[in-house]
Amino acid sequence: ITNADLVIGKAAITVTGNSLSTVYNGQDQTVGGFTVSGLLGSDQVSDLSGINAGGATARNVGSFANTVSVVDQTNYNVSGVAGALNIAKANASVSGTVTNLTYNGLTQQQNTATRIGFFANDAITITGEASAKNAGTYTSALTVSGNDATNYNISISNADLVIGKASATVTANSGVVTYNAQTQSINGFTAS
């Protein structure tokens, strides 16, 4: 009689970190956990030990790894694949406000631009509204800055500040004189 061995090799399984693709919302967002592919028979994820997903939490736009840590099991060789938290930019817009004013001798400012799509408490600064003193048409050159500006796809629409001419009346001076056989005159004017 010659005996021989029964050799049962380990099967392969893959542990993949969960992924989440989402859009920036001004808050922390999180992905965690993992899935396992390749388990055989009645084996379950709960039968595995020493396998974990680190998870990922982030607020700003970007890609953040959900890394898995794995160890080989009694019956399985284990490979790990990281997942990811992917946060895409949100859409927002800034629109200049058409502003019609009349010349008043002072520098005048275009009305505040309208913002749409930005989340409350985000660090966003809008500059570039037109300002001018003299009559004419002046177009805004809006820009958006601030620590949270990079979390948005921003569309900008500029608009005009229109300063119309003021009305003025020039009145020639009048006077009453008595005839004196000489040429007489009245000079000057008033403006209002």
C-alpha cells in the first residue's frame, strides 16, 4: 500500500473597499465598508478575520481612498482593492445686476451681484461690480474667490452700470432798467 496526499490549495478572494461618487454639498461626506468577491460554498464575510476598511471622510472636492487592510485566511488568499470617495464640484452662478442711476457728482456703485447655488457659510467673495462717477455705461468684471470657490463650477454673467446725465437748467439773468439814452446791458446767468 502506498498512501498519497490530498492537497487542497487556497482559493482566491478579493476585498474591495466601497466607493461613493457624490457632489459637493458644503458638509463632510463619508464612505466606509467593503465587499468580498470569490467566497465559496456556504462561507460568509462574517467568517473572515483581520479584514478592515479604513473609510474616507472629506468635505472638499477631490478623490479620497477607502483603503482596505487584508490578511490571508485559512482557506483563501486575499487581495485588497481600495475604494474611493469621489466628490465632484457643485454648480453655481454669479450674475451682475443691471443698475441705472443718474449722475450726482459722486462715485456710484453697481448693485450687488446675484449668487445662486452656493451653500450657506461657505467662504465665497464676489468682487468686480462696476463703479464710476461720470455719465456713461460701465460693465462689471465679476470674479469669485475664497477658500471654497474651488468646490464649484461657476458661471459668471456680467452686467452694466448705466449712469445717465443729470438735468440742468441755465437761466440768463434778467433786470429792469430805466431808459438813459445809453446802451445798457445785463450779464450773467444762473444754473440749476
